[in-house]
Amino acid sequence: MKILAIETSCDETSAAIVEDSSDKKTATVLSNTVASSMDMHSKTGGIIPENAAREQVKSILPVINEALEKAGLSFDTSKTPDIDAIAVTYGPGLIGSLLVGVETAKTLSYLWNKPLIPVNHLFGHIYANFIQENSPTPQFPLIALIVSGGHTDIVLMKSHTDITWLGGTRDDAAGECFDKSGRLLGLSYPAGPEIEQLAKLGNPKAYHFPRPLLHDNAYDFSFSGLKTAILREVEKLNIQQRGDKRQDPVVNDICRGLQDAIIDVLVNKTLKAAQEHNVSSVLLSGGVAANQTLRDEFMVRSSSLEIKLFAPPKSLCTDNAAMIGAAALFQDKKEQWENITANPELYFD
Ligand code: KG4
Ligand code: ZN
């Protein structure tokens, strides 16, 4: 099956052409085009939803055109390209952004008379782990950790369709904690990648920030207290009044303490879930999974367990349509266009 996939849940506009690999165990990506309005949001210190939606409107058709062309197909509204279905992210996300992708997908579905496959963005992140060709494929049952700017969740998957949510954040997501703490420290949005770099220069012993719910038996997370601890430190040291934040050893130390606390909780809870449910595959996914220190820590702490760790290529950790196409291939829930509505609050069933 060959799919045109569309992703517009937040500030990335992406389209991809994806098909089953020859053994049907992974997805093959024929093209994956991503346009980001991140630079605009860096200037405003975060995403203004209306601006993100306007950028989606500008980018959606050129991005679809490019994805089709790169896959050797052409974009002609009167002639159906060689695809079997159209997949689209229908939630969760920003309503204005989601609507651009969903309504475009519905229009193309009607014009080309092809079914639509609605995809939950969160499952999309997980399926970025099923597009690595010529490498081992995750085995069920598995535990997936989704860590992005909007979500922090642990799910148990016994098959592509048997999925149980085990826990999630009660307040801020892990990526949100990186971004909001970064803002307090005077870093630009999104702060996750920069905090990772500055943390490498920091002293690991300088700060031990709280690790909320670390020893709680459930798989819930809470990161807002950590952000408050950073705020207290920023106020105490008058960080805002100091010079270049990127040359300041205290900022490096705080970044190190912050990142260590987030990673400690994520690794502990995920590996605990893996052991409790006796799984052999653990999948990392979402923008924060691009963090190399997080990946390394997972490697170290899982090395004595019988667990195989999977993480997508870094370019597929952040939002993209290839992962949406991969999820659509394996979850294959074809619908008529009339039945699809964007749902910004979509979570796990
Ligand atoms: O998955 P994603 O692109 O968007 C959402 O669905 O939210 O994730 C974006 C998040 C941002 O919070 C960003 O700071 C974080 O991923 N992120 C990182 C890194 N790269 C991106 N966080 C920590 N370390 C990184 N290297
Ligand atoms: Zn995402």
C-alpha cells in the first residue's frame, strides 16, 4: 500500500509518501518534506497558535507538491496520483494548524476518490521507530515512551492495535519543561537542543533538582515543580541581569541539573514499566528523544536488562509526515472523508 501522509498539528508542515517494506514489517519512505515555522516562533519566545496556522496555510500545497514530486508522482487535482490512501494527523494539536492538514486531506480524498486514514499524532511518534530499514524491528509486546513538547506518556503495545496507556504527565510535558526553563534562563525557543549542549559544560554535582514522582508506583510524571525550582534559582542568582547566558558557567550547571533530573525520571519509569510488563523492546519517541544524553543514559541503564532499545533517527523524532504514514500503514483504519474531524484534545482511547 502506498500512502500520501500529511502532518500539520503544530508548527511543522509536512507531507510524505510511504509504502510497506518488502517484508511488511517496516515502512519505506519515498519522500518526506518538512517546512518549519520555528524561526518565527523563536522570535516570539514560543508558538502563537494563529501565526502557526497562517504559516501552515502558506506551506501546505507546496509541501505536498514537493513530497509527490520527490517520490516520482505529480500533483494534479484532476488526475489521481499512484497512491492507495491519504493519511492525516487529526489530533492532538493546535486546532488552527490541524484544520489546515485535515481539510486539505479531505479535499484531496474527495477529488481523487481515495480513502482517508486518520492518525493520532502520538501514535505517529511511536511509529517513527518502524521506518528504519535494514535494522532490527521492534518486537511486541513493547513499551513506548513518547516525550515531546506537548506530551509525556508511557504506553504498552501488545500488537499494532492492542495499545494500553500506562501513565502520563499530570502537568507540563518533558519538552515543555526544557522550553519553559530555557526561557527563564534567557535561552531561545525551543530550548531543548541548546540546554543539551550547555549541560555538557556543566558540573553534575552543582545542582540536584527535584525528581517528582520518581518513586511513585504509577507511571505518571510531573515536571512543573522542576520548572519552579529553576525559577527560584534564576531569581536568587539574578540570572536575567547577568551577561551572555551561553558563556555563563552557572547557567551550564543549572542546565546540567535540569537535564539530569528530567532524564532520571524518564529512564527510571520507562524501564520499570518494561520490567513489570516483561517486554523485550523499548521505543523512545518524540522531539525530546533526539537528546543524545537521554539515549545514552537509556543504553547504560538497560544494558544489564534483557531489553532492546529503539530510537528513531533524530530527524524523525520531531514532527514529520513519514511517521504519520508509517502509523497509517500499520493501523490501517480507512474512513470516508465525511467522517473525519480535527480533534485538538485527542488522547489515547
Ligand atoms: O515532537 P516535537 O517536535 O513536537 C511536539 O509534538 O511537541 O517536540 C518538540 C520538543 C520541544 O519541546 C523541544 O525543546 C524538544 O522537543 N527537543 C529536545 C531536543 N530536541 C528537541 N529536548 C531536549 N533535547 C533535545 N536535543
Ligand atoms: Zn509531535
